[in-house]
Amino acid sequence: MELAGLSVASAAATEYPVSTHPRVLVVAGPGNNGGDGLVAARHLHHFGHTVSICYPKPTDRPLYNGLVTQCRSLGLQFLTSEELQASPLNTRFDVVLDALFGFSFKGEPRPPFDAIIDMLKPGANPPPIVAVDIPSGWDVEAGDAAGTGLRPDMLVSLTAPKLCAKHFAGSHHYLGGRFVPPQIKEKYRLQLPAYSGVSQCVRVGGSGRSPAAGPANVADMRLSYGAGGRSLDEADLAEAGPMAEFDAWFKLAASCGVQEPNAMSLATASASGAPSVRYVLLKGYDERGFVWYTNYDSSKGKQLEENAAASIAFWWEPLQRQVRVEGVVEKVPDEESDAYFYSRPRGHQIGALVSMQSMPLRHGRQELEDRAAWLEAQYADETAPVPRPPHWGGFLLRPLSIEFWQGRPSRLHDRLRYVRQSAGSQEWRLERLAP
Ligand SMILES: Cc1cc2nc3c(=O)[nH]c(=O)nc-3n(C[C@H](O)[C@H](O)[C@H](O)COP(=O)(O)O)c2cc1C
């Protein structure tokens, strides 16, 4: 139930994120389906939604009582069915999670569920509905045979889609419940799609476009920032200065699900000022500045040789935060590059020897693979160290300005920038910039 509820919440929040659908109503029935709904309610709260629950016939069993206690202790609002019926759902909620009845439901819904289901029918003009496993009132095989039932916008099938999913005509069909043991898969010949990465859900169909697929028109791709309520005030900044502030932001980004929080865009320019930008990985930061490793003979290496000015930027989407740094670059001392080089896996050490980064491969990829095979043979004896090539090492960006950017509603973002006169100065001036 925990994993099922988590996958329902993940799928729902993917299609109806807090930025566009902050107010969620969960209607929970007395059985398993209702339990999944209560777990999903809790997770949606943690994802930042404002969640209300209507659970008119609570099941008096320890598991369910525990779920209610958890939801109440998080401050989730519980509504009676009468309170729910007091005004149309679309005036109070942006999306409804239908967890009333699951696949074992038969017959006609009884009070108070009949009235709740009526509020979810198309005639009542409800907000988009996310059905958990089966739209409430549907038959597990025939679906909505009479054609008078719910028309959910999204269906989250659990463990495997039930037969009635064939009749689902809404925008988003997801599968959740990534816990089916192989024996069960084989026994029932389930053909389940692959989940990607650590995802708890996978999109399996639906008529609508998913944010993952991208909207039809790129100009319509727009998140509204600031729903999480974060702001950035001068008084919040670390007393110890911008690197301490960066440290706090970086650690928060690393703890909130950003896959590679240390990925940063690095802009360099030739002596004549022609710019070039690419991503690299931050490999260290301290009071001196920001360090990454690369090939000194690469395009960026050559540009930095002739023009030491550079800029980096981080974007941490879940926090709606950006950090921008501008400054001057120098090579890190050899010992520092050695220390990092020998901390890398041996294959990566050999990789640094293989690639003449940014040079054209005139004989195609084969040239690279032949060189890799040759070098691997050269260094087959794992007791012999791989020498760090002199053209591979670290760069240090000493900042002259560091800007902390926090997304806020209506594009009225917060921007606080630290500036100093020279890389040796300890005197940082703080200024707020217009967004
Ligand atoms: C997420 C990400 C991280 C990367 N990290 C590095 C890195 O740390 N060092 C590096 O030399 N290239 C890294 N690359 C590859 C660079 O983006 C780039 O292709 C390469 O350094 C050659 O750039 P240049 O021709 O401008 O010198 C990374 C690419 C991505 C997408």
C-alpha cells in the first residue's frame, strides 16, 4: 500500500504538478483503494500540494487508523461528505484523486458514496480526476458499460492495467506499483513496461500530451515559479559570505532529488570574445572558488589559455534556484590534479589518456575505440599506475561575482548578487538586482 500510494502520488504530481494544480482533493473509500489514496495524500502533501481528504467511512483497522493519524498530524484537512457537497468541487480543488472503489467493487454505490460519485461525473463539471487503479463505479472488465459513470482524465493502474483500462479514454494512463515479483510476472504472463531510473511510475498511454512529451508549442512551455513559497531575503544570507551561502544551496540541491547537482554550464570566450558554452561537473569548491577537471588542450582549455575570464551557472529545478558565477580562471596546482586523477576509477584515468578532447576524429568512432583498446592493453597491469597526462587537470574559477536567484511568482524573482573588486579581495558588496 505504501509503494502503491507513492506511485499514485508520483504519477499524479507528474501530470498535475504543484505549480499548476496546488489544491488536491482525495476521496477515499473503505477498502484497499482508499488506503492507497490516504498514502498518496500524504506524499502529495510532501510534494507541496495542499491536500484535503474526504474519507466518510473510515475502516477501523490499525493500518487505516495509522494512515489517518499520519495525515491528521501533517495538518491535512478532513472533510465530511456533507462538507464536500456544500459547493462545486471545481471552485475549491484543482485535481481530484478518486480512491473510492477498486477492482473488487460490484453493484451500485451506496450512500454517501453515490452522492460523491455524482459530484465526479462529467455533468457536475469536476476538476480533472485521477483514478486509482479503476475509476470508481466501473466494472473491472467491462468498464463503464452504461456510459453514465466517471470519465477520469488520468488513470494510474497498479501492478498491471486491469481489463477495463481498454475503455479509458482520458489524457494520461500511468502504471505504478513497481514491486511485482518475477514469479508473478511469469505466472500471469504480465508484459510490464520498463520503469526508468528510480521512478515509481511509467506512462503507458493516454490521449493527452504529457509534460514529459513536451507541449505542442514550445512557446507554451512555461512553469510558474514560487508555488513552493521560497523567497530570498538579504537577512537569510550566510554571514560567512557567498561561498558559505553556495555551500548551503549546493547541499540542499544535493538532498532534494537533483540527479547531478554539480552539473554546471561553463562559458568561456576566445581572445576575440567569441563565446562558447558547455556543461562540466563541479568537482570541488572552497574559499578560493570552483574547481572542475578537463583536457587543457580542449577548445575550452585553449580559450581559457588565451582569455582567463569565464562564467558558470547551475540550475536546480526542484528548488527553482539558479546560481551564476563570473570570475577569472587558473589551473589548479599539479598535486591537486594528481590527487583527483588518482581518486578516479582506473577506466576513467585511461579515458583521460584516450581522448584528444575537441579534436576531429577523422576515422570516426573506431579511431577512439582502437586507441582505448591499445591503451587498455598498455596499462593491463593493474599494479602499475596510469600516469596523469600533462594535458589533463583542474581549473579553478576565482569568483568576482556570485548571484543567487530564487524563482518567485509572476516572474518577480529574487536576485541577490555578491560582487568584489578583485579575486584577492575579501570585501564582498551585496546588491539586489531586478528580475
Ligand atoms: C553533464 C555533463 C557533464 C560533463 N562534465 C565534463 C567535465 O567535467 N569535464 C569535461 O572536460 N567535459 C565534461 N563534459 C563534456 C563537455 O560538455 C564537453 O563536451 C567537452 O568538455 C568538450 O568541450 P569543449 O570542446 O568546449 O572543450 C560534460 C558533459 C555533460 C553533459
